[in-house]
Amino acid sequence: MSAGLARVAVHTLALLTHLLTPAFLLLGVYLLTRGTLFAILPALVALDLAWLLRPRPAPFPPETRPLTRETAPHLFALLDRIGAEVHAPRTDIVAISGEVNASAHAYGWRRRPVIEIGYPMWLILTPQERIALLAHEMAHSSNGDSRHGLVVGSALHSLAVLIDVTRFDWREGDGVARLFAECLLALVGLPVRGLMVAMELPLHRSSQRAEYRADELGVRAAGTSAMITLLDTTTTRAPSVISFLETSALTAKPENLWTALGAAVEAVPAAELDRRREAARSEDVRWDSTHPPTYLRIERVAALPHQEGRVPAEAAGEAVDRELGAVALHVAQAIKENARSALYH
């Protein structure tokens, strides 16, 4: 399927998804007006689904600390320079999280752009790699990635909500009425899952193309070498960060967490990094993944004409570090709280 045809198909399915809300509402009202006892429960289920799928603003990334132009002027000066290179819209808020990653989101009714920066990931990168990371994520708003758009993005969210609530969840002792309701929900969930698969198939291909395109745009801002080493870090050093947080988040004091993390990552032997690098090359191309294998992305970037970054490393230097460091303790405390909560779930 061509990129253009896939885009049309995905948007058509997304529009059909948005019609589910009025369809469930009308079905619920119709069943209630029938006035029969057996229609009441299906009517309530339909109305409940219509309520769950009601239009709502896209949420701000949860469990994050926001930074604005007033609180982090140097960070936003950096984002403005990067945005000019990758043709990204102006970003007026950044979310700092405990993720070992970075991502681009849209929030609110107007789907304003927000960049989420995972502080653990930020710590292990060089200034030029940080520019590459931000440039890649900001490029998603200008590279044709449908997942970040209003129509498709909100449709995927609605389908995810439906799939979650239509999982069969009946246990012995819940009663016959609950069993009947769960069976109805499970039946509703079958076509919903089919619709999700129908949307995801072409989206995965377009998302993989969007990743390659975001890498190319990121090279323009950060340079070829920085993009290659950033991608390499995601398969070599980032796993050490994840492992450290999983094992030490509870025991390390929040004020010491980041120093200990840096020391743990630096202590990984070069031979282990080489082993991880080689293991990453065995990853297969998957049709059901939004990201191509990292080694293919590295090869794609390396094959491009070599470029020096247009945004200098100094732009992501100590001043930006201090601004992010102002919320570092809050992020460390949140990581520890999440680790503690996970013990009881």
C-alpha cells in the first residue's frame, strides 16, 4: 500500500471511530425508549460507552514536572533554535519525567505541542546528543506522522479506551447480571479490536517511515555523528539506566540517585557495550512495530551525506543543565514513590 493510500485509509477509519460516540448514544436512547426490561442493561452499556468516548482534551503527560519559558529560558532558547532547523511548531511547555526516553505529545483541546524529556536519559547524553534527541522528537510534528494529529491521535485514544473497558473481567461470585454485562462488553470489543488492527497495520509502516524522516531532520540540527551516537546509546547505555532504576530506585536516596546512576552507567565495561551493540543487530524488522530496528536507523543516517550540526553543543550546556536540575530532585522522588507503589500491585 502506498503512503498516500495508507494515509487516506487511516483517516477514513479514524473518522468512523469518531462516529462511534453518537452511535452508542443513539443506540442507548433508542433501547431505553423501547420500555422493555431486557433492553435496559444493553442501553446502559451503550450509554456508558458513549460517555467513555466523549470528546475530551488530550491530557498533559502524567507524573511529570512542567518547565515553561519563564522558568527555563535557556532550554526554550535551545528548543527554538532546534525547531527552526526541523520546521517544528513553537513549544511553550516541556515535561520532565523519570522515563529513559524522550517523546513528543499534544495536550489540551487545541492539542498544543509538549516535549517530554526523560531526565535519566538526558543525564547520560553529551550536549550534542541531547540536541539530536530533542531534534528527533520535535521533528515528529513536521514529518507527517499521523499518530500525532488530532483526527488519528484522538481516534487511537478512543479505541484504546474501548479495548480496555471491553476486556472480559468476570469472576466467580460476581453474579449473573455482571456476567451478562461482561459478555455484552466482550462482544462489543471484538469489532473494536478489529478496527484497531486495521488502523495499526498501515500506521506501523508510516510510523517507521516517520522515524527515519525524524532522524534525517535531527541530523540537520545536531549533525551526523551526534545522531549516530545517540541511537547507539539507546541500545548500549540506556539499558543500564533502566536496570539501575529497577534495582536501586527504592534503596538510593533521591538526592543521591542521579550521581549513583551516572556512576553505574560509566562502570559498564566496553565489552558489555559491544555485546549489546551486536545483539541489537539481530533485531528483526517487525510489521507491528512503530520503530525500525535501531541498527537500520544508524545505517540509514550513516549513509546520508555527512553534516555538522547547525545547533552548537554550547546551546545545550551548563545553563540548560541547571534549569533541568531544578526539578531533578522532584523527578527522583517520583521515581522512588512509583517503585514503592509497585511493591503493592
